[in-house]
Amino acid sequence: MTSNDPSARDASRHVTLLLCLLAAIVILTYNQTLTFPFILDDIRNIRDNPHIRLPSLSIEDLARAGLQSPSVNRPVANISFALNYYLHDYNPVGYHALNILIHITSGIILYFLVQATLQTPVLRERYEGFGWIPFFTALIWLVHPLQTQSVTYIVQRMNSLAAMFYVLSLLLYVKFRLSTGRRTKWALMGGCVLAGILALGTKEISATLPAFIVLYEWYFFQGLGRQWTKRQILLLAGCGSFIICISLVYFGNGLFANILDGYDIRDFTPVQRMLTQFRVVLFYISLLIWPQPARLNLDHEIALSYSLVDPLTTLLSMTIVIILMLLAGLTAKREPLISFCIFWYFGNLLIESSIIGLELVFEHRNYLPSMLAILPAIVLVIRYSKPAWLGGVVLCIVGVLFMGWTFERNQDWSDEITLYRDCVEKAPGKARPYSNLGAALIRVGNLAEAVEQLSNALKIKPDYIDAHYNLGYALSRQGNLDAGMHHFDETLRLDPNNLKALNNMGTALALQGRYGKAAYYYEKALKLKPGDAALRHNIDVVLKKKAKFDQAAHLKIEVGGQMTEDPSSLFELRRGAQRAEVRGQMSEDRGQMAEDRGQMTEDRGQRSEVRGQRSEVRGQRSEN
């Protein structure tokens, strides 16, 4: 068939129209998110990250952006943020637009991957008359409400971009295997390798890619032949070695120590996490099936599993997962496509649902796994619909429903207070949403409600560092210095090196005329940040005031680079330097996990060591 063949041209136009339709649907669904502000980990990785502020597009500047940003193991994503900054500074429209474009591109790649899969030797005859499967798979995946966290939350570009390169690499491998031209074949293989490298440089979840390429080859080109696996034993061993090597690169020689170190700031043990993940995975599957916005949340509340029977749903969940895996294995010969998709889903959840000490639940972890998890449902609907057009109607209705739900869910991301109120409503027994909402209320000056929300957080978790610090800050700004100092003191009891608490404690003491004690706290803060001119100035001022105690009413102290002249304004600190920011979200994975219990940073090799939760604007600490 040549390019001049009318049927080929018609087919090409048909595909182009379908892809344009998919793009238009995504734009219509997500266009309202373009003006949504930076939120949570966007602050640390983008707004407060000096390394992405490119003065030029030189190799040196790009390398600095990629390798010196907080998420050091994700240089490709960091460079994408830097390019956004270079083009339009901190205008969120450009950042959101690129996220939407990545999502559209991922859906288009998924379309071609499913199309190519149905043309492989094992599936070609079986699915010859099922031409609408690629379109509906891409459609349902693109508008699925579960993807909102990966698209609308700017920093989760790390997740969506990695997934895009991941499936692109797999698609190029499939094209390589289907191609007959010598030059074309090796160009496709080169693209496959390059896309795989880019995926790995975007997020660590891509480490499973070699294993899935081998599994794909075995399923769809080798027909699950045992002889092939015996001949390729070295290849299989190589994939395992690759994953181990990647783990060593990210975690260093102390692989297991680094994995377990994450539990220093968790409320659960490795065993509890592993047991709980069986229930979490089933919860993810339920969200895939019924993603109503009322069920979606940034910060899910889930009870821990303490044993197989505590709660009993742990054993039930484990049994269901094992049965699904067994069914995938037993039906591999009869239903290879469905079998492969089941293994794809569980396999691509493996890294983030394993023993690694990450947060328990995040919806964005489903972005890559869900790509092919949706495919079996599409296949079954189209296969068993009588008449045939009925399946298309059903899937169109589902697509419209999901599109509406995605639009509705996106409204919760319109600003941080709306988002945190949603979290509090859906996770009323969890301390972090209250603390995050309280911090956000402080930033808009609603101190009375902030105190209420932060107090609620401490009722649930009395040793919550972030909540103590933020509550101390809010009370102090209200003029209740004694109560504020009590919570600063609690913050320092739990985290003796909390720079902001030391600084604010010094300020509160100075306001009370206790200049010697104030100088003590400022000096402790200065030891943590020796080059801070504002702290040095504060020390000089309080020492002078101590010598001239009779002039205390005219106290003048500079905090965070801003001069404040009286008790009523002293706590009106510079935005970004002294605001209470507990950004509750959690990038999630090794290499950079800003998943915390209040919020903490876990860059490999440099982790803020705070045992409980962390105040998000904790001096120089990151808040991913």
C-alpha cells in the first residue's frame, strides 16, 4: 500500500480527525485550570527554586537547572520547569498549558501504542475488526477524573512527563519490531533507548521499563513461548541487573538503609505499609471504576493494617490481588492482551506500593498504570456489545460522564483554601489537612479561623510540629504572645533546629522586653544560618535595647529583611520569608520525596531531618 493509495489517505485523515477530537476534548475539559495558582510542592520546585531561573539557554544554565534543583534525580522535569520560566517567568498559564499538552501527547501515544499492539503477530487476526479500541482507550483515559492530580497539579509533571516518555519508548520498540526497513528499524530502536533515558531522568518509576519491554516481547511477539525465555535468560538477568543498578545509583551503596530511612518520619512500619498497600491497591481499582469527585482527595485518610486480620479487609484485599494475578497468569494463552494489562497495572504500581517508606496513598500514582488498565474494559465492552454500535454508545456516555466529573474535580484545585477545605471534609480524622488549611488561612489574614483549624489538627495529633509552629505564629499575630510562645516552645521541643520558630520566639520575647532571652534565640538561629544579615541585625537591636530598657516602647526589630516598629505590626512578616506554610503535599518517591507528615524533604543525600512533620517554610528547608 503506497502513500498514493486513496484508502491509505482516507485512513490517515480518519486518524488525524480522531486525534484532533481527542485533543479538543482534553482542552475543553482542562482549560479552566490555566489560571490556577502555584500550590503545595510547586512552591519548592518552581517558585522558590532559584536554579530554574534561566538567564540563557546555555548548556551550563540548563545543567544547573536540571541537577541543582531540589529534585536532583529528576533533571528532565526540572529543565522543563526552567524552560517555562525562561519563556514567561512565573505566569502559571504557561506551566498549566504545558501540563495539558503533555497529557494530550500521552493520550495520542497511547492511541498508537494500542493500535500497534493489536497489529502484533499474536493479536492481529483476533482483533482485526476492532478498529475503535485505540480511540476509546485513549478517550476514557484522557478524561478520567483520576488523572486530574497529574495534570492540574503543576509539579506532578514529573509523573505525567515520565509516563509520556515511558509509553513512547514502548511504542517505538513495538514499531521497531513491526518495521521491515533496516534503516527505519534502527532509528526506531535509537528513539526507544532515548525515550527510555528521558523517562528515567524524569521520575524513578521508569525503572520498570526494560522489564515491561521484555514482557511485551514475550507476550505479543513470542507467543509466550518457553523456548524463547530459555534462550533469553541472559536478557532477563540483564533487566534485573539494570533495575538493581538504577536503585544503587539513586540510593547509594546503603540501598536498604536508605529505603528504611524514610520510616523515620512515618507513623507506620515497613510491615504495616506493605500490609496496608493491598487495601490501597484495591482502593485505586475502585477509583478507576467509579471516580466520582466526592471520592477523590489530595490527602486520603486510610487506616493502617496491623496484621492480616486487623482489619480483616487486609486478608480479603490480599486474596483478591493474588487471585487477579493468578487469573492473569492462567488466562495468558487464551487472553494475552487482558493478561498483559493486568500485569502492567500491578507492575507499574510496584515501586510506589512496595516497602519504600513513601506516603500510603496518592492518586497520581495511577497515571501510568491506568493507561493499559483501562484497555481490558474497552475490549470487553466492544467485544460483547450486540449490536456492535451499542458498545460505542456506552463508551461515549462513560466518556461524557468522566469529562463532567473531571471538570468538577478540577474546581477543587482553583486555590489552596478550596483544596484544603475539600481535604478536611473528606479526611476529617487526619491532622494534616487541618494544619494545611490553617496555614493557608494565615496567608490570607484569616487568623481566627486559622487558630481554630490548627487547634483541630493538634487535637488529632498533639505532637504535630507544623501545627504547633503555625498556631504559634497565628496567635502571635493576634497579639496573644504568651500563647504563641507556648506553641513556639513546643515546636522547638520537637524540632530544636526549627529556624522560623527560633526567630519568632526571639521576636516575641523582644516584644515583651525580655531582650537577653530574645538575643539567645536569635543567636541559636544565626548558628543555623550564619550569613543571615537580618538575624545579625535583630541581635544588635535587642542587645542595644537591653542596654536602653527605658526605650523599649520604641522597639524596632527587623525580621526576615523587613523593619517592624511596634507590637501590632511586628508579625506582619515578609511573604515567603515568615509566613506559615505547611504545604502538605508530598511528591512521592525516592530521589525526592516531598511526602511528609506535615511536609518534609527527602532528597537523596540531603534530607531535612525532622522527626515529625515539617513547617513548610522552615528557613532554608524545602517543602516539596
